[in-house]
Amino acid sequence: MTQTAIEFRRWVGKLVLFLTLCWVVVLVSLVSGAARGASISPLNAVLAVLPGCAFVPAAYFVVQLHRTTDSVQIGRLWPKTLVYGIAGLVLLFGGAYAVYAGSQS
């Protein structure tokens, strides 16, 4: 595996880690809203926490991806990172759309 391929895979990992941190911001805003007295339905809370099922393993694999220099291990970790990151993004956008559609009706 070339150095360019390794750097590209690590760049994708950094993007997934950024998306994970965006999800953490959503959670912090949910918790701060609840602390200020906003009423949060249980469904909205579940929809906010659900992407964590994909983002937490993705962040774990990103850290391992950046810690290793073995190209074989990078080749095994990169697909997991990408799949979990995409799944977390889909769950995050799906949850946001569900909350938006629920508030419109």
C-alpha cells in the first residue's frame, strides 16, 4: 500500500471523527436544552442517541487507524471505519428528518 493510499484512508477517518464530534454537539445541545427546562419527548431522545450505535465504534476504529503503521491492519480497519461512519450519518440525518416531519404535522 502506498503512502498516498494510507494518508487518504486516514483522511477519511478524520472526516468520520468530525462527524462523530458533530453528533456529540447534538447530544450536548439536547442535554443543555433538557437542563434548561425544555420538554423533550422520549422519541426525540432515542432518535438523538441512536446514531451513537454507529458513531462510537467508528470513532474507536478511527483511533486505531491513526495509531497503526501496518498497512494490512489499515486495510482491515478502513472499511469498518467507513461503513460505521456512513451508517451513523444516515441515522443522524434520518433522526433529524423524523423530528422535523413530526413537528410539522
